[in-house]
Amino acid sequence: MSTRRNFFRQSAAAAGALTLPSFLPDTFANSIPNADATLKSAAQWAQDEDFWSWVKSEYTVSPNLLNLNNGGVCPQPKVVQDAHIRFYQYCNEAPSYYMWRILDQGRESLREKLADMAGCSPEELAINRNATEGLNTVIFGLNLKPGDEIVLTKQDYPNMLNAWKQREKRDGIKLVFLNLELPSENEDAIVEQFVKAFTPKTKVVHVTHMINWIGQVLPVRKIADEAHKRGIEVIADGAHSFALFDFKIPDLGADYYATSLHKWLCAPFGSGMLYIRQPKIKNVWALLSNNEPDGPDIRKFESLGTRSFASEMAIGTAVDFHNSIGSARKFARAHYLKNYWMERVKDVPGVKIHTSLKPQYAGAVGLFSIDGMKPSEIDGQLLNKYKIHTVGIEWENIHGVRVTPHVYHSPKDLDRLVVAITAMAEKQTTASKKKS
């Protein structure tokens, strides 16, 4: 890369004009390599190790522990950490003044920045703490009556399943569960399974954009189109899709969508976002009541009382960092890294891959298993012997170890994983042969 441009300084000046107090020094002191997307395709950028080495240098992750569980929560680049710390220190100079009279005014410009990234109106976005809070807001805020049916799957996230079960127990609604056979590369079959569950009593369909256990991407738009033909509302759980996939929220066709910004956006921990199509806002009661809980203003969902203004305002820095990489390049890199390790272990005797290698069906998350070993055993050996952090999954019909690399990883990092999986599989195969 022959040229560099001081991208972040310009971003801070433009993005922070309304929110950054004058005491703050320039947040972005580093330069980013020239990342002009017209120079080459996203797929080519995905393997440009010079560029991704620069990205890696912006993170403060451990050089000793290989963290391959970014699906749980992602680390923040240093510029986001620095912004968060400075905002936090600023608040402590005079909390009620600086939080309520200064930083609180920055939420509108932040809302506009997030809306631009999400491809929707700022009047459709509420800033909150995570996907669970956003989805619970909708689940408990919808007007439903006894006998109304909700279609969802056994592979959805537990917090959401529990929220629906609470409404079932409290309000007498009926939950209709699908049991998805995953992985799948047949979108039509998945859509058909949802459609067959729809009845005249179905009021809502709950769809997880990307299944966190296994990395499966569901055809949300196709399911939403079929649901809307029947007058059914659509909730999309986007905890693992925003800032990973290259898309705009309205593309999904969902009426409601929520995400955790501390996942792939790499914003401060405990930051999230709720999207509701504007005509639907008035139909959802505020979870934490507002002076107009049944009104049409998206801000009614932000009546959280005292919140962490520092972490909220630092979201803007995370958006700037994400935009400096670019959504297309980011997804291409994440998918490239996932396929890098999977392609190298998929033919190892005893190893099974449970996630598609095709980008339309999977993102950065991959699941594997080793014959004769429990997920917890594999997870434990990876951590204790190889210092590789993953997570063992035992959920419904999904059993394996989830591996989630991020853009700060390199192929060389994943070679460590490949060596570890190969060694464990070979040892297990040898032990099995001795027993037989």
C-alpha cells in the first residue's frame, strides 16, 4: 500500500462536532491504509494481509490467549476504548451536569449516524443496551390476546424463548415451535417449514437472522414476505448480523429488529439498538414506561433512567472504525477466516463440520465436532493445552464446538487451531482403533 490517509481525524471532526466536548483531544491519532474499495474486490481485500495487519494493530487483544469466541462479545479497538474512558472521566467531573446537559444532547447525532449505517430513518431507531433488551421491548410490548399464535424455533436464543414463554404463561398466547435441521443450504425448505406453521391465528413470527449456535443464516426476507401476505408481523433477532453482514435493516422486510452493538460493531459492552418500522411504533408499549408509552415516537423506548452515557457516546467512534474498514470488506474477511480453518480440518478423519462454507448461508461462526469427544472435552482441551478460547455447544439438536474468529485475526492465528484440532482428532482416532 503506497499511500495513507488520515481518515480518523476527518471522521472525528465531522462526526463529533455535535457530541465531543471541547476538552477532548483528537480521538483518532492513527492513520488507516488507503482502503479505496474501487482498487479491488471485497474478496481480494479479504486476503490483503498488509491491510488486516494494520486492523489487528488497532486492537489490544491478548497475544497469548487466542480468543475464538467473538460470537459472545467482541473486543473494542483502542480508539473506542480511549473514547469510552475519556467520556467516563468527563462525566465524573460533574455527573448530573455533564451527563444530562451535555452528553445527553449527543444522542440525536448518534442516532443519525447509526441510521445511516442501518439504512433506515433515525425516527425508527432507539439506542439501548443489547439485543435482549430490544427484543424484550417488542415481545412484551405487542398487543396480544389469549389464543394468538407465535411461530418461532427451538434454535432461537434462550433469552428470547424465555420471554415468549413468560407471555405464554401470563397471557395465554400459544407458542408454535419449529425444529430446524441445520446446517441447511436449502432456503426454500426453511421457508416452507415456517409457512406450514402459519395459521389464521398466527400473529407474529420470530426469526433469528443468524443462529448463534451454528452460524446458519436464515432467509429472513423470504419468510417475512410470506408472513406479510398473511397479515403476520415479523420480529428479527439480529444480535449476530449487524456490522457483520453487508446489508441494510429494511432489506430484511422485518417489522422489528434488534441487535447488540458490542458484538460485531465492537462498540462498548452493554450497547444495543432497536429498529421498529415507523408505522408500527405506536402499536408497541414501552417496556420501561414513558409519559406516552403508546405514542408514535421511537424515543419512548429510551426511558432507561440513568445510563452509561460514556459507553453510549463511544458508539459513534465504533461506527467510524467500522466504516473505515467497510461492511463488504469486513464480511469478506470474516467469512474468509472461517473458511480458512474449516477447509483445513474438514477432511481430517473423525472431524465433522456443521456449518456451510457458502457465504449466503453462514458468516464468521463455524461449528465442528470430533467423533467420540463431547463438546465440553474439546473446548477444555483447546483452552488448557493450546490456550485457544472457544465454546462448547449443547443445544437441542446442535452439538459441537463453536469457533468465531474476527477481523483482528490472521491465517497464522488460525493455523494454531488447525494444528490443535488435527492433533486431538488423530489422538482420538488412535485410541478408538486400540479399543476395537
